[in-house]
Amino acid sequence: MPNSADVVVAGAGPAGSAAAHLLASAGADVMLIERARFPRDKSCGDGITAHSVAILNEMGLSFESFDGKAVRVRGGRIGAPTGETFAATPDAPAGGAECWVVPRVVLDERLARAAQNAGARLVEGTSVIRTLLDNGRVVGVECTDGTSVRAIAARLVIGADGAHSAVAASLGLGRAPERHIGYALRGYYTGVADLRDDLEIYYFDRHILPGYGWVFPVGEATANIGIGIYAGELRRASRKLRDILAEFVACEPNVAPRLTQAKPVGRAVGWPLPVSTLHRPTVFDGALLCGDAASLVDPLTGEGIWTALVSGRSAGRAALAAVAANDASREVLSVHEREWRRIAGGYLSAGRLLKNLAKSARLLSLVVRRARENAYYASRALGYGLGTLDRRRALRAIVLRALFNPSFFRPS
Ligand SMILES: Cc1cc2nc3c(=O)[nH]c(=O)nc-3n(C[C@H](O)[C@H](O)[C@H](O)COP(=O)(O)OP(=O)(O)OC[C@H]3O[C@@H](n4cnc5c(N)ncnc54)[C@H](O)[C@@H]3O)c2cc1C
């Protein structure tokens, strides 16, 4: 492995591969260092919403070429704690992007190879241990392949190394407080009955709201099934994630009858969700953070791939400008934060607001009931979740309609 690069990117998940792809496509010298070897799994719901698909298409990934390992999703179904549900198929967005479910073991390798094919030097099986500093400025990383430790010099470092980011830790960012962390557990099941081309989300237990369970189709009678819950609710529930997943699978009335013949494939795998209620700095002298390392998961839905892609690309663009100017100071790199906030800031703010509202079982049940009655609400609510609509506008339209329509709140 060479001992220097213009830009070192730590972590080849969606954020790191998007950053490396953008840099390499523009001719920059970029090294993408990944702890695992591909193909590697990542615990995830595998739901790729329309706005993520639009970016992945721009990066040259075509979902039709996933050799039957991707399922196209057209709509969704949402269930309230009462067991009531509504379903809708939102209009396709103007650009024609679609939603897909793709196991991360497939998607992440494709993404990393796209970055590699664009010219990034992908180094697998190597962990970044920490950043190297000179006068308070990041000038490279120390990494290991498990047998030896070596230093890589870089003009700047992009930390895209996920929820347990070594780069963020070495920049002095400690563990996030409990209220900014969620946990999610995902299993694959075969023999699932009545799977549609829907993303299904069920707010099945009023005690863990805004936590929910999901059923996403990944193939013929095969589903990705999981639960996500805030750390505080998990502590207060005094239960293990596995027990809550078992309850979802066995008791949710819209799920349990379809799983009587189902079998789990392997063991369910859990992982933290660093939620964007935490405002972490993402720009440093000589370093940038993106994706989960920057705590950019949507507080309502748990979606993190879109913000990983958006912030990975903004980090890549800022890094390009810094390399061109031969200046990786915080001032030059601050375009990163301005860009990801401009694109994703409103969506994350909406998520923060809605996540608090979704703690109310009564409000959730009311919304589901109204959406059952009203196709406009139903398609807007699902368009919001599936990323087929501009989320700020969708939210404003729903709130205004509800406020100016007093019958929305009528008791039923
Ligand atoms: C159970 C679950 C379900 C989810 N479902 C969805 C969903 O359906 N849709 C959605 O959009 N989001 C979902 N998310 C969130 C989503 O998975 C993450 O937000 C997303 O993966 C973040 O991408 P990333 O590139 O920032 O980090 P990651 O995907 O975590 O990638 C980080 C990469 O860095 C590597 N790495 C880690 N440490 C080091 C190191 N020290 N040195 C080098 N490499 C390192 C890792 O091996 C990994 O390849 C879910 C999360 C969980 C836990």
C-alpha cells in the first residue's frame, strides 16, 4: 500500500464510496480504506428510497442490472398501534426515480467497485485507527491490516467510517448522549406469505414509540424484517431488542399470520442509528465527517443511506476544492456543511419534529385513520416516507390541509 494520497476516505459504505467516486471521477488521487473485505454485510432494512436511487443512478448504478437481487417497490403500508393500516402507491417523482430493496451485501460492493472503477484506490481489510495531527491539523491516518500498523499521509481525511467512527473519536467527538441514539435489529426470513411490492411499517407497540417494525420484500417470499427503537425507550422498556423483534413477528396482527410457515435465515443482526437530533461538527482543519460518522440518520424513519450519499458527495466536492486550492483549512472545507445542510437540512428538521409527534399513539392512530379515508393524505404520507416527494413541501401541504380542515381532528 502506498504511504500517501491527496485524500484518504475512511470507510467504504454509501458515504465513503460516494465521496471517493466523486473525487476519483474528477481525477483526484484518493485512497478508500475499508475495514472489511467485500462482499460484506451491513445490518440495514435495505430500503433504498427514490431520492437515493436518483443519486445512485447518477453514479452509474442501474438497479435493473442487479441480477434479480433487487426488488422494485411501488408503494407502502403503514400500521398504527391499534392494528389499523393504510396503503398507497404515491405518484412517481418527476425524474422517474423508483424505490428498491437491495441487500447491503450486494449494494455496498457495487458502490465500492464504482468508486474503484472511477479510479479510487480501494484498500480492503484495513482499519483506520486514528487521524494523524500536525499543529492541530489532520495530515493523515494511522491504519492496520491486523499484522502491522502504518501511517498514510494525506492532504485531508474524510471520515465515513460509520456509527463507531474512529475518525470522529480521534477528532475529539465523544459518545453521543442516549437521546441521540437508536438501535435497530434486522433479520431475513423465507416463507413469508402475501409479500407485496410495498415497504411495510408498523407502529406495533405504543410503549416503544416512535420505534416501529418493518417488513421489506427482498425476493420471492423472502423479507427483511426488523425493528428500530430509541435507546431511551429501549432502556425504559427493560427488554432486549431480540425480545421486541420476537414480539413484532409473533403478535403484530398484520404480520404474524403471514409468518406461520416462515423461517429465519441466520441470526438477526443489530447496529446503532446515530440520529440527526445531535448537531455534530462535520468540518475540521484537514478533515470532514459524513454519513453515520456525522450522525445524519433521519430521526423519524431511521433512513440513513440518502444522507450518507448526500454528505459523502458534499465532502468529496469540498475535498476537491481544497486540493485545487492547496488549502484544507476549516474555512475552505466549510462548503461541505453548507451543501449537505442545504440539501438535507429541511428533511432532517422535519424528521425531528415528526419523530416527537410520532411518540403519541393517539395521533398516529388518527393519522392512519384519516389516511385510510383520504387518498390525498395517504399518497402524501407515503411519498414522504419513500422519498418520492420533496419532504418539506409534502409536510407543509399535509399540515396546512389538516389545520384548515377541522374535521381532521374530529373524534371517530
Ligand atoms: C437495522 C438497520 C436498518 C436500517 N435500515 C435502513 C433502510 O432501510 N434505509 C436506509 O436508508 N437506512 C437504513 N439504516 C441506516 C443506514 O444503514 C445507515 O445510515 C447507512 O449505512 C450509513 O452509511 P455510512 O456509509 O455512513 O456508514 P456504513 O454503512 O456503516 O459504512 C461504514 C463503513 O466503514 C467501515 N469502517 C468502520 N470502521 C472503520 C475503520 N476504523 N476503518 C476503515 N473502515 C471502517 C465499515 O466496515 C463500513 O463499510 C438502517 C440502519 C440499521 C442499523
